[in-house]
Amino acid sequence: MTKRRSHGEGSIDPRGPDTWRSRYRVDGKRYTVAFHGALPDARKELRRLLHDGDTEQHVAPDKLTSAQWATPWIRAGAPGRRKKKVGRRTLERYDELLQHHVIPTLGARPLQKISGADITSLYAGLEGKISPYAALHVHVVLGSCLHAAVRTRKLAVTPLSRAMNIPSRGDEQIGTVLDADELAAQIDLSLVKLPDDALMFPSPPLAGCFSFTKLRCPRAVTREFQDRTEKLGFGRLRLHDLRGTHETLLLDAGVPVHVVAERCGHDPAVLLRNDAKRTRRADDRAAAVIGELSKGSLRG
């Protein structure tokens, strides 16, 4: 039998074994939600909903699915905590990760029904299918998507906080760099003379016409760079690895970390964690230093 409460405190009706219907009002608007569990837990949940209404933290019940939320979030530019749009290529990557790895598993599930166990199961299903670094990227994108739902009152809290574990990049090394010796041995630009306004990756010639100042398609640059570096014997050197090479060479030359980070637009911690790599020359220098220290200890 329905237990009536005083005005404003809501009511709880039994709807079946361990199933309850809670009714309450927030700002004069009436809401109805279903709860599965024991009656004391249903009362506790009702008190939480009423408290959220009093503190202006209430999230209205919504049957919006994860896929239905992810689509407008991507269309809005995937804004993060700073409420700013990401770049076009980054947005394409975010959409790709969600469509291939998240939506097939969680897309049909109501956004407000996603649990920490669902997130844990999603990450477990990615193990062995994609690299640890890619799985970590999925986690970052999903987290940004869910935090946006919290900011817009589609969720009260993000279910990521209740996940049992999250992906880590592990011991995988992403990318490679060329040290100074490799650059000197394999690349000779002494005979190349380009105009002052020449671009590094100009557009390919068309009908015998060539311009050093016309930029080619960014995607074509990345693809062609990968093909040519493999043919020249650089292995899986990516276009983005040139940035890491630049940063690593500066660090090996003794330029302070904060200077290199500011020059490249990085946080120092991100620079050291993601882009700076060990080089053979740096290892040799470190070994030489350790050798000198060892000699001093033996003499003493």
C-alpha cells in the first residue's frame, strides 16, 4: 500500500518484488522514477533526489541513450572541461573511437543507467583487440563525453568514478626519434636551396606546374611521409615523431625542460611522459658519467 508523506517529501509505491516507484516534485514539476532494490534503499534514493532538488543539483530522469548523447556532443565540437571545441582532426579521432569501441557496447543503453560495472566490462572487452595506448585514449574520450553530460545536467555523476579499473598505457613505447648521429648520417641538405617562403610539404606538381608555397592536403602529407620514410629505411617513423625528435635533441643538448616545453606548447610533465625518448647518444653520455663516478669511488 502506498505510504503517503507530507507535501514536498514525495511518495513511494510498490510495483513488484523489490521494485518501487518514487514520485516527487522539484520546483513545482513532478517526477516519477523506478527503483530496483530494498525499500530502505528506495527511501535513501528518494532523499537524495529531494536533496539534489534543494541544492540545485537535480538531474531530471531521462531515457536518452549513450549514442543519442554522444552524437550531439561530437557535433558541438567535443567540448571538454574548458568548454572549448577541439581541432578538426582531433574531433574525427574522437568520433572514430566512440563509434568503433564505445557505441557498439554502450550505445543502446540509457545514459543514466550506465554503471561502473558497464565501464569495467567495456574496458575488459578492449584488451587484446587494441593497443594499451589506444584503450587509454578511448578512456580519455569517453571521460570527456560523460563529464560534458554532468555539466549539462544529463548525469548526476560520471560512472567512470565507479569503474573497477581503467586502461593504462603500460610499458608500450609510442613513436620513435632520430638522434643527431642518425640525422647526420642519413640526411644531407647541404645541396638543397629553397626559396625563403618555401613550405616543408608543398603540393605535388600538376600538369608540369609546381609551387613551393602551395600547401598540399594534410592527409596526403601524413600518408606519403609514412610511405617514403619506410622506403628510405627509417622504419615506422611517423610525421608526428619529428616533433618528438626535435624535443629530444634539445633535451639531449642540455636545453632546460621548461624551455623545451614552452617552445613546443607542452606541459613539462606531458613532454617527458609522451614525447621525449631515449637516444643512443644520450645513453652513451649517461654511461660515461656513471663510469667517471665509479672511477672516483674506486680511487677513494
